Amino acid sequence: MKLRIEGLETGYGKAQVLFGMDLEVREGELVALLGANGAGKTTLLRTISGLIRPWRGRILWDGRDLGGLSPAKRARLGLGHVPEGRQLFPLMTVEENLRLGAAFLAPGRDKEGFERVYALFPRLAERRRQLAGTLSGGEQQMLAIARALMGFPRILLVDEPSLGLAPRLAEEVLRTLNRVAEEGVGILLVEQNVALSLEVAVRAYVVEHGRIVLHGPARAVLEDPRIREAYLSL
Ligand code: ATP
């Protein structure tokens, strides 16, 4: 199973943001998407999910062109998205937020989903009756990821999960994503924390002004002098 992006271009109004992006994510691999603010990372994730219409190019799901499919249909195929800013329902409990992530599954399948996410995130299990809005920042990010996992995605898009988190929590979130990938889910991870994401990812793409300027094994990207200078201040 793989998600493949070919020559993707899009933008807002007349302003072009993505200029011919090519990228691939396979089941079971964690792939980092790195780049400065405004490079177009969020725009790419939203276009893959079907929230933004591409101007040109293709989004292929195991060879099938997703063009024209609604975001809901893409989710049913197994495409998950953890949006920037988490988008939880603060006045609903942890469990109610999770149930929403399973809304389109066959009845009964949510039981399996709850078991899986509570095993991955024991802290959420302890707090299942707590209102989402009263969770700590780290717990809310875990809940946003867990909610997406309730839909049994095969490929998961994750937008800046460490935003606003203390370093130790950021590390915990990324290590959890690593475990999710080990369970067989493909993850496309947008992250500002370049050093940490290159530690957990197998491959990485670097975006500048809507173009992929570098890609390869995470280790090679980490050792690239341009990356060390621009993102790691080394
Ligand atoms: P960040 O890390 O800051 O979130 P990013 O790489 O995710 O950055 P995008 O959010 O994809 O970047 O934004 C890419 C460009 O598109 C930016 O110049 C931004 O101002 C512009 N843009 C994003 N959303 C919109 C919108 N709804 N309308 C107009 N322009 C937008």
C-alpha cells in the first residue's frame, strides 16, 4: 500500500503555493516533511486530504487517482489526518472525542479501536471521562492522534504535533508516532522540530517555497550540510 503524489500544484486564489510536488509514503514508514514557516507543508496535507483542490498533478492511493473524491471518501479508504491545532471538541469527554473518529466505521468496530488507542495511550484511558478541554497540551495532542487512529487509517497525515509542547512531551508524542508506524501505519509527519523528527523518521523531504529541494533517508538528510546550517544551526 502506498500514497504517491505526482507533480502536485495548488494555491489560494491566484497565489501559487505548491509547485510540482512529488512524494511517496508507504504503509509502515514514518516520513518527515520539513521546511520553514510558509513553505507549503500544511497546504500539501490539506490537498492530500481533499480539503484543497489541486490545480495540477495527481494523488494516487495504491495507483488509484483520488482526484474528485470528497475528504470523507478518502477517510473511508484509510486516509487519516491530524490537523494543525488539534481541532478537538473541548466540552466533550476524551471518550466522546474518540468515538467521533470511528463515526464512519462498521458498528462494533469502535470497541477494537478503543482497545488499540488505550493500549497506545494509557493516560487517555485513565482520563476517558475527562473533558478534552481540561487535558494538558500533550494529552490533547495524544487525543488528536488517537482520534485519527480510531478510523483505522493506513496512511496518517500529522501536522505539527509538537507545537507548543515542552521538549520532553514533544519527544513522547513523536516516539508514539514511531510505534504507530511500527504497527503498520504509514505516517507523513510535518514538524518544526527537525532534529527530533529526523531521529524517528526513516525518510525525509525538505520543502522550500512549495518545492521539494531535498529528500532521502533521514540519516542522510540529517548529515546534509545545508540542513545542518539552515535548520539545526550547526
Ligand atoms: P507553517 O509551518 O507556518 O504552518 P506551512 O509550510 O505549513 O507553514 P502553509 O500553511 O501551507 O505553510 O502556507 C503556505 C503559504 O500559503 C503561505 O504563504 C500562507 O500564507 C499561504 N496560505 C495558507 N493558507 C492560506 C489561505 N487560506 N488563504 C491564502 N493563503 C494561504
